[in-house]
Amino acid sequence: MIAAPSTTPILSARAKALKPSLTLAISARAKALREAGKDVCSLSAGEPDFDTPAFIRQAAADALEAGHTRYGPAAGEPALRSAIAAKLCSENQLAISPEQVLVTNGGKQALYNLFQVLLGPGDELLLPSPYWLSYPEMAQLAGASVALIPCSPAQGFRLDPAQLEAAITPASKLLVLNSPGNPTGMVLSRPELEAIAAVLRRHPQVAVVCDEIYEFLLAPGHSHHSLAAVAPDLAERVFTVNGFAKGWAMTGWRVGWLAGPSTVVAAASALQSQSTSNVCSFAQFGALAAINGPRDCVRAMAAKFDERRNLLAEGLTGMDGVKLEPPQGAFYAFPDVSAHGLDSMTFCNRLLDEVGLAVVPGVAFGEDRCIRLSCAANPATLVDGLERLKRFLAAL
């Protein structure tokens, strides 16, 4: 008997178009080189190097012992949803009820769920560039197109309201605002948000998602403002995404949230119920302790990041052929290295091969002139990385 020929399942069009995360790929390559015995310094990771504070870890352990190991509500533990709503009301001046909050597997799932329930074929995502690399991939997975709004190094990576207005079309459905921003460290001021709100009032079909994951990581002299507090008349089309990963050093816990108009949040909750279901039950009790607990740990880590951000920025500013818009928040620097005549991928590959320094090419974020360095590393590692970069530039 002749065996039937084997066939490999054919990938869907959206799967074929999906690009893997370049930041994860760079980190994996650096790890592989280190395991092979190469001396590697990595400034690529977008993750705090601090341990999760002890009282948060203890709360999760207590929840385990108390039997919080079963399925929970898909939208999140009621106590955590209430605590997030209370935080948004008191700290961000947003009029949010617990029913308007969805607890998600990190901020990334909050964004993914929102894009899936708001965007579809024929819709357009308005995306200031540079951008966090997952935004366009998520939009395209939802079937939408992406309209990039260039925010160049020369303009400090800031969104020009006139550029925003010119980019809006009848297909425009959702605008992304990420402040403090990844990869640039740019922080939107209140007057800038007011100017953006003025544009949005003229285009009622455009909703906004504010990614505030770096909310607590600000340089002195800068403040965080939520758009729906600056422009409460737009609250019915503004969504806020945040989480515990960066501020509380809880990246691996995978707890985030989506907050906004209840009908859309309910749809995102229904999607979550059919995909991942509830976030890890005992992790949510750790998150509850975090959001209800003292903020001393958050402030202490933010202060350390500020010291490191300054160390990184000062080191980069003194290098030949490197232009830096000083970051105002988050834990990245995004210098322009185009004067050396290399595209960012070539620059970063050579940097890793020749001096063992891992950073992320700016092309991953839509800006091929730049590279991203993270200050989520101890000062000794930052100094080592800066010395390697200086050595590499001198040899070009």
C-alpha cells in the first residue's frame, strides 16, 4: 500500500506576516554568546534588575497558602479591580469604576485585547514613530492598517499636533500615546496633551489608548498626566493601559490592566474569557498588596533608575558622532548614531560581534538612525557598556 504524502499545515496570512520581537531575539543571541564563553555586556533588556519587593512576594505566598489556586473571574479579582479603580481615581484623577477595569496578563495583553475588539479590516491605527515594536504587529493581527506619524530626533521625538491632524483619515480608529515613552524616554507635558486633545475633539471617530506602563519612572522636573484627566470631555473614547511590571519590578508576574468605557472593557473581558481566562489567581493577590501598599519601594527604584539614566545619558553625550535627546522618563536612551554611516541593524550586530555589547537596533522601533540602550542594569554594567561602545566607535 502506498502511503499518502505527508503535508505540513499551511500558516494563515496573518501568521506569515507576524514578525518576532527583535528585542527578545537580541537578548537571546547575547545569552547564547555568553553561554558559549564570550564576554558579553547586555544593555538590551527592558526589565528592572531589582527583585520584587518582599511584602509583595509574601502576599502571593500567603494567597497560595490560603488556597487561592483556582479559577477566578475572567475580568480579575474584584478586590484588585476595585483597588486599580481607586488608584486611577485618586492618583490619576480619572472617573473610573471597578466595572471599567479588566485585569490582564501584563500590559501587553491589555493592548492586544483592546486592539482585537476595536480594530478590524478597513480600520487604521495612528502610531507616532518611534514606537514600541509590538503596537503595529498587534494592529495588523486585528486586520487593521498602521499609519505612522514621524516624530524625528530633530523634533525631540515629540508628536506635532499639526502632523497628527494631517494623518487622520476617515479610516482612523485609534491613536496610541505612550508616555513616558519606549524607546525614547519622551514624556508628554500637560500643554502637549491639551493640544492633542484639541485635535481629537475635531475627529470624534478617533479613540485613544494611553500606554502608561512607565508612569512612575520620571526624571526630576517632569510629571505624568493622563489624557482623560486633562480632557475629561474625551473620557468616553480614552483607554488607559498600565501594569505592575516596571514600577514594582514585577515583569514575570504578568499582571496589568485595561481601563476605559465599560462597553469596550466588557468586550475585552469576553475575549479574555475565551482565550486566556483569568490572570494567575495568587499573582493577583501579590498585585493587590503592591497597589494598596506603601510606595516607598517604587520611589526608591525610580530614584535608582534616575541615577542610572543620568549616567547613561552623560556617557553618551560625550561620544563623537552620537546625538542624544536626553530621556525624561522610562529607562532607555535612544541616541542617533547615523553619523557613522551604518544602518542600525548592522551597527548593533557589529557592536555585539566586535566588542560584546548587546543593544537594540532602532529599526525595530521605526527609527533606523538610532539604537536603544537600557539603564535597567547596575552602574558597573552601564559603565562597562559605555566603554565598549566608545571603543567600538573609535575603531570605525
